[in-house]
Amino acid sequence: MRKLPSYDYIIEAKGVKKEFGFKAVLKGIDLQLKEGDFLALFGPNGAGKTTFIQILCSLMLPSSGKVCIAGFDPRSDREALCEMIGFVSHHTFLYPNLSAFENLKFYGMMYNVPALDEKIEKLLELVGLADFPNDQVQTFSRGMQQRLSLARAIIHDPMVLFLDEPYTGLDQLGAEDLKQILVEFRDKGKTIVMISHNLDKGLELCNRVAILKSGRVVYHEEISETKIDDFKPIYFNYTGKRPLPSQVVP
Amino acid sequence: MTKRIFEITFEVVTFLLMLAALYAIFIYAPIEKTMGIVQKIFYLHVPAAFLAFFAFFITFLASIVYLYKKDQKWDVIAYCSAEIGVLFCTIVLITGPIWAKPVWNVWWTWDPRLTTTLILWFIYLAYLMLRGVVRENQRANLSAVFGIIGFANVPITFFAIRLWRTIHPVIITSEGINISKPMKYTLLLTFCAFFLFFLSLLKNRIKLERLKIKTEKVRAVYEEIFSS
Amino acid sequence: MIFFRKLWAIVWKDLLSELRTKEMILSMCLFSFLVLIIFSFALGAEVMNLKTIVPGILWVVFIFSGLMGLGRAFGAERDRGTLPGLLLCPLSPWGIYLAKMVGTFIFTAIMEIFTLSIFIILFNLNLLPFLLPLGLIFFLGTLGFSAIGTLFSAMSAATKSRDTILSILVFPITVPMLIAAVKATETILAGKTVTEVYSPLKILIAFDLIYLLIAYLTFTFIIEE
């Protein structure tokens, strides 16, 4: 078993900047999260939320600044870092002409998950897809695909879960399932960072809130027993935008 | 201030040397016995050939340093050198046939060096086209990798073409000239003149590219301020 | 060993995916068949089984059809949006490259075997006595082509006119491999001694090694953003 480095904060971003050509998308982000935190990240379109989370996932390198996840730096220990994190995006990262079982088998092999077949069975049951292991993913509805994507993201029991607008395209049932899984994940002591446009869903489970605007963190506080109505004016104040009405997206 | 003086001196020296080279080519150097006056294109062809490969060698080195240091200025050097290199490469490919036709009565000879230069030309073009179609955030990385791949290809291509020539034997060689002393000196002078000319072109092209980049930066900041 | 298991996972996934649709392999084989037919109409059927012309045509067909399959290596991943999923996995970029290269090699090899069979049937060639040395040359040539092709497939995956830039990048770089492979094939078919194959063989091996080395050193930079 590899000796893990010690760390104070499980997620640490210092002075993270990102430029695309001459356009600065992230202008210096500092963020620290302790193990077990659940951060809800809000912000208007174009604020840089997706870019930031992709940098945290090591899918992108920052133009400058430092990122540290569980003591690992994406520049030097990318593989170790990858084993620690899972990422759920509105892209499913699933192979459409492979079955649910085959998709999970592929990712399971890539993450070197032991006792893979049983793990896949358990996961499929967890996300409510146990009846469709051998159907090709392209036959699944959007909600089913998103649920399978979640299974893909947690197949290797990551310590940190990143979610980028995971509720997009989920029906009521799917949203309930996702919430259930997130609750279980959080209760196991794992760290979660979630981007959402939907204030309700975002605030339900989190213990910290941050707002990103124009590439900078303009608000980052611990929050307990949040009342959504308390937070709405804060959101409006910082972003000058009305938050999306809470809705269940079909 | 001293930098400016050095720059101006350099340009003046280059200019004078080119004039001297022109004089040497047309007046000083004798007319070759067998080939006639068209042989004088040799004084342009040979330095251009050297510079075509040298320029891509600079691209190769700059690409490696860029990947190591990730400093954009090396990407600028690689790009500008490739642009100027394609110019000299084109000169070689045009002067070659101009020389070959009156002397050997063929437009093109599959001489290994000339053919390798042709492949180099395609590699240059591929390099420039690649820069044209990729997105900005990947452009420097991908061009640098291709700069390395392209240059590594040159020696292998040369050996492969030498091998290929045994399939298509070529009777003509490019070494049919008797070189007398005045010709040697002229060649040396032209060589130096063109080398300085290359450096001058490179320096100015890099300066131009840096200005372009600065302008883009200013524009981006301007848009940022006035859009939010 | 875990490394090779992960490589196998990617190759398995690509093979499985292709087996489901068979789209790429069918188009590659059909294309090579068509090009062969066109060559025979253009050059005349008697010319086509001349030992001097067989190697050249064969390798040209291999490269043109191979180009069709190159885009698949990274193009499909990018189109289906699965490339980030692959990058999230704990595998070094070199591992991803190797796996994709093996996949490309397998598909190109299948196309080549098919093309060769058609060639033998259509033009009554007897290649059986040369099968082993020819196999070696085909292996080395296809390896070089896959090595270079996978590299450029990754580069061109993000661009607009993907197939055009892929062809422009691939052709000049594969010139030495093409020359060496054709020369070697011709030497073998002419029944010459083994020593005469050494020169082109050396070039092929050097080509493969150099580009695999460059891929090892630079692939990280191709996929990083």
C-alpha cells in the first residue's frame, strides 16, 4: 500500500489562474477544504466554475498557481491523484454502444478495482439499474445515463467527489437517488464539491458555500441548516443575478 | 540605447555585405566554363539550402526548450524561424529547377538532397497549417511536438531517399562544377551575407510577432474592462 | 503488470466497441478493395501482378486505407465526449498512447490482411513462400504507421477539419517508412538474399524506435490543456 502524504486540507488551491489565449478565466483562486466538507459552488455563467473544477480534477493544468488534492500535486502525482477523485459531469463519459456492465467493467479495470464483478452488481443496484446490465447505454434515457455515470464515478471509492451540474436532465426519481447517494457518501466522511445552478439542490446537503464571479471567489462561508431564503439575497447581492427558480428538470 | 546602436549597426553591416555579395557574384566571380552564366544561381541555391535546414533546426531546438520551460517566447522563436525557413526552402526548390533545366535539360532531379528539401518543405507547410487550425491554448504545445517530429524526420528521410535512388537511379549529380578560388571566396562571402540576412529577418519577424501578441493582450484587457 | 492490465482494458474496450458497429473496419476494407480495383483499371490488369509494381501499390493502398482508421483512435473519443473520462483514469499518458496505438495497429493489420488476400485472389499472386519475411516487414511498417498515426490522431482530434490536417501531417512523415517498406517488400518478392533486405530493414526499425521514443517523451504535452 502506498504511503499517503499528510495534509491539512484535502483540497487546496492557491493562487490558481487560468488563461485561454489572452482571456483570463480564473484570476487567482484560493480555496481550502477539510476532509468531510461538502462545498456547494455557485456563480453566474462564465464565472469559471467548470474550468476550476476541471483544474481540481487534473483534467486541465492551471496557467499558474498550485493545486493539492490529498497531498498530491496534479503535475507530479497525477496517477495517485486520479485514484483519489471521482468526477460526475453533465457529460456522462460513457461509451454509447457498450452495455452498462461493460462500461463499469472498463472503468473498474482502469481503476484496478478488486472483486470487480460483484462491485459492479452492487453499484448497479445502488443506482437502480440492476435490471439493465446488458443493455447498450445509448438505449438509456438521460436520467438512467446520469445515474450510471454516478456509478462510474464512485466505482473506485474515491475520497473526493466532484460534481458539475449533476442534476441536469434528472427526473424526480433520479434526483432523489442522486441525493440519497450523496448523503451516503457524505456520511462516510468523504469530501464533495458540487457545482449547481439550482440553489435548492445545492444547499440541501452542503456545509460550505462559495460563489464564483468573473474568475474570483467572492464569497466563501460555512453554512449550517441553511434556509434557502436566507441565502437568496446574499447570492443576488454578490452576483447581481437572480438565482434560478427551484424546479425539477424533466 | 546601446542595444539600439547595435541593432542598427547589424542591419547596416548586413546590407553592405549583401551588396558586396552581389558585386562578387556578378562581377568578381568568373563565368563557369561548362554551364555558363546560369551557374551563378549556385551562389543563391547553396546558402539558401543550408539556411532552410538551419532554420528548422532552430525550430527544433526552440520547440524542445519550449516544452521544457513553457515560456511563450520560445514558441515565438520556433514559429518565426519556421516561417523564414519555408521562404528559404521555396527559394531552393525554385532555383534548383532554374539551374537544372538549361544545364541538364530536366526540370527536376531526384537528387537526394533536393528531394529531402522537398519533403522538408512539406513538413514546414504541415507545421504552419497545424498552427492555423488548432485552438490557442494547445497551439504552442502541439506545434512544439510537431517541430520535434518534423526535424527528426529529416535525417531518416535522407537515408531512405538515398536507398530509394537505387530503385530509380539518377544519372545526374549536382557536383558537376569545377570550383576555382574566386568562386570559393564568392560562395563564402554570399554564405556570410545570407546568414546575416537570415538572422536579421528572424530578429525582425520575432519583434513583429511580439508586437502582435502585445496588441492582442491589450485588446483582451480593453474588452474585459468595457464589457463588465 | 497493472499497467498492462489497464492497457488491455482500453484495447478491449476499443475492440468491443468496433465489433458492435463494425463501421470503421468495414469502410477501411471496402475502401482498400475499391482502390485496388481502380488501380487495375488505371494501370491495366497485366501490369498489376508485375513483381516490380506490387509492393508500391500494396503500400499505397495500406496507407490510404490506414488513414481512414487513424481518425478513429482519438477522434471517436473526442466526438463522444469520453476523452476526459479516459484522462481521469490513473494511467500515464504514455499508457493511453500505447493502448491506442495497439488498437490502431490491430485494425490496420486486419485491413492489410484483407487487402493482401484480395490482391492474391485478383492478381493470381503466389506469396506463400515469402509469407514469413513479408510478415515481418508488414509488422514493422504497420507499427511505424500506427505509432505516427496515433500521435497525429491525438493532435488533430481537437481541430476543425480533422481528417484534412491528419493527412497533411501524416504523409510527409511516413515517406521514409513507405520507401523502406516498399524496397524491402520488393527485395523479398524478387527472391533476393536476406542481406539485401538489411538496409530497408534498418530504416524501418530506426523509424519505429525513434517515433516511439518521441511519443514517449512528448505525448503528455499533446493531451494536456
